[in-house]
Amino acid sequence: MTFINQLVHQDEFVGFYLLKELELKQTNGTPPKDYFDIMLGDSSGQISAKYWDVSPTDKETFFPMMLVKIKGLAHLYREKLQVKITQIRKVMPEDGVSLTDFIRSAPIRPVDLIHTISQVVESIQDKEIKTIVAFCVDKVGEKLSHYPAAKTHHHAYFAGLAYHIVRMLEIGEFICKQRPFLNPDFIKAGIILHDIAKPEEMIAQLGIVSDYSVQGKLLGHISMAATWITEAALYNDIDLQSQRVIGLQHLVLSHHNLGEWGSPVQPQTPEAVALHYIDTLDARLQMVEDALDSTPESESWTPFIRGLENKPIYRLKL
Amino acid sequence: MTFINQLVHQDEFVGFYLLKELELKQTNGTPPKDYFDIMLGDSSGQISAKYWDVSPTDKETFFPMMLVKIKGLAHLYREKLQVKITQIRKVMPEDGVSLTDFIRSAPIRPVDLIHTISQVVESIQDKEIKTIVAFCVDKVGEKLSHYPAAKTHHHAYFAGLAYHIVRMLEIGEFICKQRPFLNPDFIKAGIILHDIAKPEEMIAQLGIVSDYSVQGKLLGHISMAATWITEAALYNDIDLQSQRVIGLQHLVLSHHNLGEWGSPVQPQTPEAVALHYIDTLDARLQMVEDALDSTPESESWTPFIRGLENKPIYRLKL
Amino acid sequence: MTFINQLVHQDEFVGFYLLKELELKQTNGTPPKDYFDIMLGDSSGQISAKYWDVSPTDKETFFPMMLVKIKGLAHLYREKLQVKITQIRKVMPEDGVSLTDFIRSAPIRPVDLIHTISQVVESIQDKEIKTIVAFCVDKVGEKLSHYPAAKTHHHAYFAGLAYHIVRMLEIGEFICKQRPFLNPDFIKAGIILHDIAKPEEMIAQLGIVSDYSVQGKLLGHISMAATWITEAALYNDIDLQSQRVIGLQHLVLSHHNLGEWGSPVQPQTPEAVALHYIDTLDARLQMVEDALDSTPESESWTPFIRGLENKPIYRLKL
Amino acid sequence: MTFINQLVHQDEFVGFYLLKELELKQTNGTPPKDYFDIMLGDSSGQISAKYWDVSPTDKETFFPMMLVKIKGLAHLYREKLQVKITQIRKVMPEDGVSLTDFIRSAPIRPVDLIHTISQVVESIQDKEIKTIVAFCVDKVGEKLSHYPAAKTHHHAYFAGLAYHIVRMLEIGEFICKQRPFLNPDFIKAGIILHDIAKPEEMIAQLGIVSDYSVQGKLLGHISMAATWITEAALYNDIDLQSQRVIGLQHLVLSHHNLGEWGSPVQPQTPEAVALHYIDTLDARLQMVEDALDSTPESESWTPFIRGLENKPIYRLKL
Amino acid sequence: MTFINQLVHQDEFVGFYLLKELELKQTNGTPPKDYFDIMLGDSSGQISAKYWDVSPTDKETFFPMMLVKIKGLAHLYREKLQVKITQIRKVMPEDGVSLTDFIRSAPIRPVDLIHTISQVVESIQDKEIKTIVAFCVDKVGEKLSHYPAAKTHHHAYFAGLAYHIVRMLEIGEFICKQRPFLNPDFIKAGIILHDIAKPEEMIAQLGIVSDYSVQGKLLGHISMAATWITEAALYNDIDLQSQRVIGLQHLVLSHHNLGEWGSPVQPQTPEAVALHYIDTLDARLQMVEDALDSTPESESWTPFIRGLENKPIYRLKL
Amino acid sequence: MTFINQLVHQDEFVGFYLLKELELKQTNGTPPKDYFDIMLGDSSGQISAKYWDVSPTDKETFFPMMLVKIKGLAHLYREKLQVKITQIRKVMPEDGVSLTDFIRSAPIRPVDLIHTISQVVESIQDKEIKTIVAFCVDKVGEKLSHYPAAKTHHHAYFAGLAYHIVRMLEIGEFICKQRPFLNPDFIKAGIILHDIAKPEEMIAQLGIVSDYSVQGKLLGHISMAATWITEAALYNDIDLQSQRVIGLQHLVLSHHNLGEWGSPVQPQTPEAVALHYIDTLDARLQMVEDALDSTPESESWTPFIRGLENKPIYRLKL
């Protein structure tokens, strides 16, 4: 089968793909006719597609986030490549394909990411800090193994959140060595907790965020994580007024740095300052890497990247 | 005795006053001599004072927030009235004066303010909301009867916070009648809870804030109150995910309206919108009233008021 | 007949509606065919509609803001309900329907709103203030009985401006009782005058603003109202330099609070501060109420509301 | 006598000067002694001075804005030149000195500035525009011949406003020739009227603004001038709705360009755009010229200039 | 032939036009049919056009920026005038039409603009300044004779840059006479150099910018011009540290005035202040003039103009 | 001798110190007496001092940045520790003290910092990039071994700039390993060049910046470094249009990220994005470290830190 990012004009092809989006629409003709406006996806990218002859059965058969086998024709439409689907059917068990093969995903396996995070939790020396971090990791549960870190901003794919945490932990380890005045326990805890409530803030499937939850909209992941730390402390008989609890809540609350970016307080401990800038460094460089990866090698410029002052990235030719 | 706001140039006077501020300083002479740089206060206002002949005993005797009897001379210094203290002694029991007579205070007695707030808590119909509000009012304890609402911004005096709450409750009652789509329980709860953690955020004595607490600086009263609601729910077996808990936390978190004003989320329930604007209306009008009260009738303009776009207020003459 | 907000997919219906918008368009076919792109309205809301077989006579017959009788079919198009009109004719006298039944309107009758405003004008104690307010109310004339308060922002419907004034007068009366340092005459006058020039700033019909007038664009309603006060004073031999004239002009000029919101000066009298915050409270809560009213009960979230930090409102479920 | 900008360290000198500022102060000694803290001025600049031996008679004799003859010693104090006054007396008629010789003043005589402005008024072709401009010039009266254009910002000296108008008229004449689509009548009128109410907004003597008037603070010169145009039209039976009246009011209201700079509307006629940028060009270059003039030739950098992004100006050496 | 800005509904016409834009598109029908979506242009303006029956030969024949002869029908489509092309062919030599007749162009011939600029370069008195300016003018070469000054902002047409320079030189000459403290050499040099690198920053043809160059995006014309001055100095043995070189680089670097507008330093020489405001005055008035020119006389309001606070311009009727 | 940060109230001490600042002032007495207002410094910090009995010889003897031996008394003055100097003399050769022992300095020896930087230059693989970097390092010369990185913001001490570069190179090396899409040559070059012109922008002695140079003020170090790259290329026959030259200039020009922070272009290559965030991370953490180092262990809070949203840093107690 052909990967989406390798299709060219006039390719006829057969293969398995994911219906990332599917909408029933009507043509402008009289009478209007039904058709499917589809976004096909695989692990290499996505492409717009049309299926023109929708039968009543089809309407009952095909839904978003379903795997299908299609026969199609790639062609240029208004200067953009598009697919005209000529045949489509649902995937059957004997096809031997699995959903996770078709989605964009972190470059490290979820099981390995979770393993790394668990090991880091284990390595935290301070008992109370370790207890609180472990409680919150437990609370978010298996979602940590597959949730993205954001809807579109950065790490917006399967296991993106865990991947973001793991890369930040690497930077954190380096920085703690370079600058011994930083407390490694707080750095580790801050990195693991800073976005820990995101899986409850967002509603996602297969790494794709469809919406924010009511809690997410009314409270936000930053305040949610702060209350989780209160919960952790209460369940484990840790003094709510202790410097550990306040220190951890401060890390979470301040990690967006400014009020207009969602932080009700600004970083005021050494580790809180470090956390914000480690987070920023990792997120921004991931945006660059993701944009380069999803831009054909033949193009000098990536699309505009919102999180990078809405600028595109240029590939210098050396 | 003479009230401070009635002193005029060349008045010689005797009376009881509060040492609101007291600093030991040295003159520029050689050798430098010790003197006290003092801010005298009573319920009518405050005035700068000097006591030039400080003895070693004096240094051990006089401290800020102490009541004293003084003999003094009011005189103009660089166009401003100032007091030269010629005699000073500590107040003695037989003087029969009490600290609370000397401080700026809300115009309603604390006991009455607390009574009103308690009655409103009682009137909340929803059991869970009432339980949470009562828990938080209990948690802040007797501080609610005397804490100011802010360091300088507005209601910065004895029982200022309770007074602010009570006046807001009056407006809230009116608005709920005018606009029946608002839920009175949430309005009452939001008004009582919105600043409930301020007494833990600030360190105050007799209505005067000397500093913010470590928690206040690292977490802020908004996030603190949100975690108190979590605590209240956990202790009372109320579902943390219930719309009541989320609704109350949202009221508290959003009441500053914008991220740059300290709210990590923006108002997104009818009552949260109402709460923010009731709070603003009451605080701004109190700033006007306080500025007018502390400006001599003979002056047309009050000083500049920070919270009112840094503008002064003019008394129109009709 | 069926109210627009009660139509469901596949309804065939007959009824009277308002052509709120009507545009002649052409299909993409060759040759292109004429059709009407229509916004149907009634007092319950509005819905997009198409009339596909436009004859030359139709083009001469149907125009925006006309009442029609139609036969139609409601159907889902791209997930939104739409109407296909199969028959259409103009309303005839014998149909006994009246334009005002079909438009969105304040919940209080215009005649009652005007009556309330007149009574408040009468109740102003200061002769000169009353004269100036009455002059301006007269100048805007009958438009006060039906103009909206804005194009889209808030109170954007028939008699919206008068309704906004009347609700503000209620709040004003309450606040004057709560805070006796406010002058009721200035509060009343400020509320009635603050938007009094809006009917000259905007061009509206049946509560719907189609455009701003040249004066509205080049001067703005704030400056226009300020010059009306000058006019009122000159015609009534009131001293232009009097504190009354300056006080009233200040109320009008400052009521948007900040330069970036259109006020050339900031509020600097007690009543000007009160006016701005009363105006804000009423306008914001009306935005919430209007958004809730026009969102089906079944939906938890209203659309995004521009004037509320572009946030939607959530209905908590208790 | 010696001009102030020519004094050097250790100069002993005698001459006539203006007491631009005079404050009675006390030394820190015990007992404190009275002295005068003085700002001496002449047409070349100003310098700080002290008079240490103030007698009771002196306190009754010397006041700000008085001309005096002094004997003094210039000396460096904290790296700045200062004057120690050893003798001082009031000017007497036989001294033959006049106040206007001692103040900073526009480089063109007021009588000539007024003459130029009158000629330009005369040259306006449109009768109604000319009538309105003449009315406003009359209304401000003789103040136009001596008022400054601002308190400190630019043209802050005797006849600064008229000088600003005249220089702008020169630029306006040039631009009208270069760009014939501009209407010269509106350009002339806009330039003359844009700041015409400043003499009523500010309280000034000899080109020095001591304060803003109540009207100035509550209405601002922009809105005041707009109402003057209404007044002019009413007294001269000019239609308030005419394009001339609206056009002139628009010029005045929009000339600060942005809401945050005080304009309730933005420029929307060709002449309003031109007026704003001519005003800006003239004001900014005057700030540069005034800063260079009042900085000793020997210094490379002027002080920081608020209106120029708070930057100083450098003299390049060619 | 008919000028584009004179076409009215139902005109059938024949004439020569420029294909400013041409895109091959497909209709929504099944199967989709090819058509050309075209922007026709001549020196009077531009208009949208469709050519419905595109043959395979047509696809090989017609490209953007080509001159064609067409037969067409003007008709209203969705309230806007549009052209339906019925016949189209390439221009042939015997048609005797030339590309430059069909594009929007500065009102002065390029050869005259270049001549004026050269004369001004010649008139610079300081040898080193003249050498550097001449080097940069040479470096940009013939592009100076036809490049626009911007993509859309202002002077966005053939020879727009040279025209902008020449008009600024006129203002500069006037201002140097009015304010003799300005150095005419620096004013002349600053005006010629301020945008001199724009032709290397943008990719343009016939006065129409299609994109920015890589250098333009990564360095920007301001920094590019600063390095050109370094280059000029190095090639001509002029001291890089001289006040002339620094002064010229400062003029270029600071001419956008603020960091957020692209200037890394703010104006700090008299001539740099003048340059910025002369540039602004000329650019803004040209925006007004261009908007008025391209708006039909019958319309009172021009479209919104981005560079003028996104406001439209109104034609007052006197 | 006693280190400054160990002095306590009432200490009498003798030792060698640096006169970091020295100003001749006069007492307020009559006649005023000369005294020195001094900032004493050593490697542990600095302290305010007075020397009351200044003789005419003293005025000729003592100047800022001179080493002296003093006898002094530490005492509290207005709650701050201050030194009263009782004896003072210049350091003599036989004292055996050296200036560099008395100044705040990077924790790594300059010779080692320079060695590291040189090695990194050597390790650049691309010849042209290496040549340009080496040219610029040569151009700044020995200043690189001792200049601070800023006046007050961060790394404001002896060899602060080289230290900042070396720490950034460590982070850069780590990040290049973590993210192989980054080009190590550009990362190394960007780190070394980004602030390379700062020693020409600022005037500093012993790590203390006294002022900015004229070039620094009129051009800024960012634009200066960009022109140095042009110079380097011209002297070494490297194509000015090559991707290497443009890439290096882009790194330097964009490293402040935003226009309002001084960058005329925003980062648009992967390495430019990385450079900005590495720079930020290192600078911010150094601010934290420096603030903690210079705050006594006994204090919980550091002073406010401008570069960290003007917040202080708190030491959590675990």
C-alpha cells in the first residue's frame, strides 16, 4: 500500500487508511446528492478525500475514526492533491491491520515512556514528594500512556504528553547537573506534574483531541492539578501547609509564567523558574521538529507555526 | 483630645494616638543623633510626626502598633502639616482607651457583619453548596471578623473584607430579583467564597496588612480558595466531579475575569459573570467613597486613586 | 404556524415569516440559475432558507424586511437545519399579520419603557439638569421607543436601548439607596443620556442596525451627545460653564471608561464612576441572558460571546 | 549681566532674574533653619539656587514669578551647577526690566504670530468654515497670543501654541500644494482649531502651565473644541448636520489618532489624516529643537525626551 | 476598448487586458469541468473574470502576467461586477500593445524619478556620505526604476519605491528650510537609503510583489541596508567607526521608530527623528490618495485601509 | 581582613577594599562640608560607606575603581548596614593586593573560558562558518576575557560574557545530541556570536559597565554583530549571499525573539529557535543563582529580580 505522503497526481492506489474525519454533505445540484467529505489518515500524514456515491447503507456503515480499505485516485484539485474514492469497505479481522498503525504517534513506545516516568518517580528521594507525584500519576491512570500534550499546539499526537514529559526529564537531569543549586526532586516532580491534569482537561482518542471537558473549560488543567495535590496530601496525611505541598502546587500553578498565559502566580522558586524554561525549550523545539517532519523535503519553508510567533521555519542549504 | 484630621498649623495639643509606624533614624549631623520617625494614627486619619530626643530607654519602650499619649505641636513643614512630639508615654490601663478606637474600621460592627454572613450561609438552599461554604467560613475562622480586603487597594481597614462581602450580598440579592435566570445559591456562595482565602494570603493586624504570607505569594488567594473547596468536599463526602464543586471552584477561579488580573480561567457561568461585575462595582464605588471620606471637605479633588485608572475624583458643586 | 426555533428535520410547514435578509444569487451550473439566499425570521429566532426557482417577477416582488407567507421543508444541510422554500407570496391585508409580531423585541412594551423613562425625567429635582435631559430625550424623539442599543453587542433588538436604560435606572435607584454619597439626579441623568445619541449614530429598522450614519462614524455617539448638551444649554439659557453642564458632559464623555474603548476622558466624579460600572453590569448580564435565551435548552454551552472575553456560557446542572 | 546658560563654576555674578519657583524649606539641623529653594530663570534657561539666610521679612517679600536682582555664586554641587544667592532684592521700576524679557518664548513675536493666523483665517474660501474658525479664535481671545501648547511635552513656553499653529500652517500650505486632493480650507481650519481649546484646558501664566482647569480635566480640550464648533454654528445659523460642521468636528475629535491618545474617533477624512501627521511631525521636531537648544553645546547627548520614546538626542560630529 | 473601471452591468465589450492572476479550477459538477478563474487588469484597475470552456490547448497557452485580447460580458454576480469571457486569445505583435500600458504605475515616469534621485545624490556635500549613498543606489541597480515600495501597504505599484523617495525628498527639502538645525546631507541620504534594500527583500514583477526573498524573510530590508553601508565603507576605505557611517546606519535602522515595527533601535539623531515622521506622513497620505483614486467617484467611502487604523476614508460633500 | 558580606553591626575593622563608586558630596550644614559617598566592594559583595572629613588632598587622591586600605566602623543606619570610614589610604605595591581579587567574577577563570571557546571554534566543521566566527572572536579581542554580559540584567560581572557563552555551549551540546535535526555548527556559531558585539556596545572596567558607547546606543550590539559578519565575509572572500552568511546573520538578528525585545526579525531556522531558548534558559537561571548567592542564607526571599517578571525568589525549606 501507498503512504499518504508519497501519493502523487494521477496515482491509482488501494490500501488501508483511517477515516480521521467524515462528514455527510450535499452537492449544490437540484436535487442535491449526498457525498462524504473525508479526511484520510495514516501514520505518514493526512489527505482530503471525496466519496461521491453515498448509498443509504453507506450512511449507516462509515463513521469517523474507523479503519477502511479503499481504492482511490489521487488528483490535483485547486493546486492541492486530493483523493477521489472509488471503492470503500470496512476493515475486517482477516485484514490484520490495527488502529495504532494508522495514527501519528510519539517516536518512543508508550510502554517505554511510562517505564521511564515510573523509574523517575521511584528515584525521587523525598518521601512526601514521591507519594504526591505517584498519587497524581495513578489518578490520571492509563490515559498517560496515550494522551497528546495539546490539541494542536505541540506534541499533538498519540502519547505526546508522556513523550513531552520524558524529553523534559532528560533536559531536567542535565540542568540539575549543570546547576547544583536546583533540587532534583522538585525538578522531577514539577516536570511530571506540570501537565498531569491535561488528560482530564481534554477529550481525546488515539492522540486526537476532539474537545475540552467541562472541567477543563471551567477550571483548566493548571488549577485541576493543584487540587489533585491537595487530594494527594489529604489521602496520605501530608500537612497541607508544608513547604513540600506549597512548593509542588507553586510549580504547577506558575509553570505558564504569566497571567495572560494562564498562570495565576509567577515562578518564585528556583525550580519553578527552571520548570517554565525547560517546558518552553522542549515545546518550541518539538514544534520545529514536527513542522519539519510533516513538510516535504522538497519544500524550503514549513507552514506558519502559531507557537513560534506565527513564523514558518526555513531549511538552510549548506 | 483633637482628631488628627482637625489639627491645624501651630496647634499645641495633648491626646492619645496609635503609633502606626515607628522607625529609629539618625540625623545627618556629626555625630548623628537618634530620632523617631513616626506615623501617628487615629480613627480620623494619620499624620507624620518626629520625636527628636530619643533616649536609650525610649528605644526599648516604643514600638509600632502601640497606643501612646503625646504632647505635640502641629506645624507646616514643606507645605505639609507635621507633628513635633514634645512628650510621649505609653498608655496605661487607667487611661481607659482601647486600640480599636484608634483604627480605621468598616462602618458596621464586625459582629453584625458576621451575623449577616452567617444568616446568608443558612439561607443557601442547596445542601452541598451550603456545606462547602460553611466549611470555608469556618476554616478562615475569627479572621473574617477583622481582616481588611486588601493591602491598599480597597476596603483596606479593620473588617474591610466582611464589609465588602456584606455590601456585595446586598447587590447580589437585588440582581437575583432583577434577573431570575441567576441562581441565588451560587451568587451567595460566590460572594462569600471569592476572597475567603485572603486572610491566609495576607498578614494583617488591626486591619493593616504588613505583608503577604509565603502561601499567599506562592499560591495566591484564588488558588488557595479553590483547594479549600476540594478539602471541604473531601471531608464531607461530596463528589469532587459534581457540578456543584466545579461550579463553586469556577466562581472563585474566574472572579478576577482576566489572566493578567490573576484568574486562570474566564467567567463561563451566568453567576460567574455576575460575581465579577458585582465585585467590581462594589470595590470601585468603595474606593470613591473612601477617597472622599479621607479628603478634607474643603478640597475639590481627592488624591489619585490607583484602582480608578489612577484618576482623582472631583466634587461637583451644585 | 410553526415557530422557527421549533422546526425539526423533515418538517413540512406553512406560515408567515419575515425576510430578514434576501440576496439574489446564481448557482455554479452552466448556465447559472438565479436563486434567493434568504434569512427567515420570526420572534423566536431565524433560519437560513433557499428559494431555487426565482422568476423575473419574483425579483421585482420580494425584498428584505418584507413579510411573506411560505410553504417550506426543513432539512439538515451540512449538519445545520435549513429551509427549502417551495412556495412564497407577499402578505396581504386580509392575512392580519403585523411586522412587529415577527421581530425580536425587548420583553417590556415600548410604551411602558418610555413611560418609565419620562417619569424618571420628571423626578429629577434639579431644574437645569431636568431641562437638559428632557431636551435630549425630545431631540431623539420617537426613535427612543424602538431603537436597539447596539448592532450586535448587546440589547440588539427592538426597543433594546430603552430597555437597557430602564434596567439601568433600576440598578441606579438601588445603588443610590445603598450609597447615599451619590447624587440621584446625576445618576438618573447619566443613565438616560449616556447612549441617547445612539439612534443618530446608527441606522436601524425594526431593531436591526443596517449601518452607522456618517455622523456616527465621524463623530461617534459619545461626542454627539456631548454637543447635544451644549445645544440644550444654549437653547435654555443655561450657563455652559456651570458645574451642571460640565458634570453632565463628563458623565457622557467618560462612560466607556478608557480611551481605547472610546472615552476621551476617564470617570472623575462619583456618579461617572458609578455610571460606567452600572452600564457594564447591565450590558454583560444582558449578553448572558440573551445568549441563554437563544440557545436551545438541550445545549449545555451557548455560542462564544464577544463582549464576554469571547467565552461561551455553560449551564450548570444542579 | 550673565545669562544662566553661560554661568560656570566659581562665577560670582550680579543680575536680574525671574523666581520661576520658590519654596520655603527648613534645614535638617536642630533647630531647623528656614531657607529658600529657588529656581532662577531667564530667557536662556533655568538653574537651581539656594538662599540660606531667610529673614521673616523675606518670607513676606519674595514669591514665585517675581523679578529680582541677585548677587550670587555659581558652584558645582553633586556634579551639577547651582547658585548660592548672597544678596537678593525685588526689581524696582527704575531697573527698567520687564517680565517678558525673562521667560522662554517662541522665536517669533506674538503679534506676528496672531497676524499670520488672522490672515490665514481671512484666506479661507468657504464662508461657513471661515465663520466657525473666526468664532473659535475670538472665543479663546487674547490667550492665543501667549499660551503655551502644553505643560511640558512640546512648545511649553510663551506663545508656544500660536507658534505651533503657525509652523503647522507652513507645512499645511506645502502639503496642499504637493497633494492637490487635500482641501486647503479644511487643512487651515483643522490646524487652527485642533488645539484651540487648550487655553481653556490649562491654567498658565507667562507660558508656564501651573495646572489644568476643572473643565480641562473633566472634558478635555478635544471635546471642548467640538462643543465650541456647535456653539459657533448655533450662533451663526449654520446647520449642525452640515458636512462642514461634521467635517470640522471630525478634524478636532480625531487629531490624536487613537483612543488611547485621547481621540474618540479615528481620522476618516483626507484632511483629518493629514492634520494628525502634520501635527506629529511639527511637535516631534520641535521637541528635538528645544532639547538641543537647552543642552550646552559641549554635551553630546540631550536629556531623555518623553515624547520621543523617552530617548535622548545625539549630536553627530561631522 | 473599455477601461475596467468604466464597465457596467450588461456591457459586452472587446479589448486588451492583462491576466494579473489565472488559476485553473474545476466546477463542482460530476464530472467536474475545468475553468479559468482570472483577475483581469489594466491601468485603471482590476476585475474578476471566469472563462468556462477551457480546452487542453488553453491550459498550455494562457499564464499569469500575459497580455490577452478578450471578448466578454460584464454582469453582476452576488452584487459585484464580474466578467464572463466568451473569447480569448494571446496578444500578437501586430496588436501594438505593451505590457507597461496595463499596469498600475507611479504618476511620474521612472526615468524622471531616477533622474531626480541622481541629482539629489549629486547635491550631497559630504564626500563620504555621497559615496556611500551612490554605492547603495548602484547596488540595487535598475530595480530602483520599477520596484514597488511594498506588497500591499502603500505605493504598491510600478516604480512606487522611487516615487515614494522623490516625494519624501520634496518634503525633506521643505523641512530642512523650515528647520535649519537639520543636516540636509543626512536627510537626503536617509530618505534615499531607508528603503533601498526593499528590491532585494521582495520579489516583484511589473510593480506586483509575489513574495519575499529568503534574505528578506531572514534578515529584513532594514538590516540588509545596514550591512550594505558597511560594504560601501569597506570598498571605499571609509572608517567603519566614523560618525558618518554610524549616522547613516542609525538612520536606516531606526526609521520604523519602534521595535514592534521592526526597528532594533529608536531614532536618536535629529535627522533620524525627521526621517521617520517624513516617511510616515508621505506613506499615510499616499494610502489616502491611492484609496480615493481606486474608489468610484460615486461612492462616499473607500474600503478599509489597514495602514490607517483599518479605517475607511470619507469624501465630505461641500 | 573581613569580607563585606560578613560585617555586622558595631564591627570595627581594617582591610583592603575597592572604591567601586566615589562621589564628592556636601553636607546640608552651613557652611556645607565635603564628604565622600562611597560604595566599597570586594569579591563577596558591596556596602555603602561615608568618609566625613575630606581634605583638599583627599579630593586629589581618591577616585572610583581604586584599591584602598581602610579602617572603618560598621553600623546600622535606617535599618541598613553602613560603614563609617575613619582612616583611608591608597594601596601600595608592598601591600601585595591585586584588583582582580576585589571584584565579582565568573566562577571559572577567564583563561579557561577563552580556552573552551577557542576549542569550540576549532571544532566547527564548516570552513566558512569557522572563519567568520574566528574573525568576530578576534575582532572583539581581549575584551572577551573580562567583559560582563550586561549592565545589570544577568552575568553582570568580570568575564560574565565568556561565562554565559561557555554555559550555553554546554546546553547547546546536550540539545544537539537530544535533537539531531539541529546543525551543531550553527548552534556553536550562534552561541558564540549572539552577544559578541556587547564589548563594543558597552563601556566596562573590571566587569562593571559604566555606560553604553555611542555605537551601542545608535546601532545596538545586534546590528553591530550582523555587520561584523559582513565584514568577516568580505575580508575572507565568502559570498555575502551564501546561506552560511545569511544563516549566521539571522541567528544574531533574531536571538531576542521579538521586535519589542530588539530583534528586527523573528527566529525562522531551527537553530535560531534553539538559540533564543537556550539563551533565555541560561540567562534566567543565572539570575536566580546570582540572586541566591548575593542574598544572606538567613533570608528566605531574594530581592525582586527585574528579568524574572520582577519577582523575588523564595528558598523552600525541606
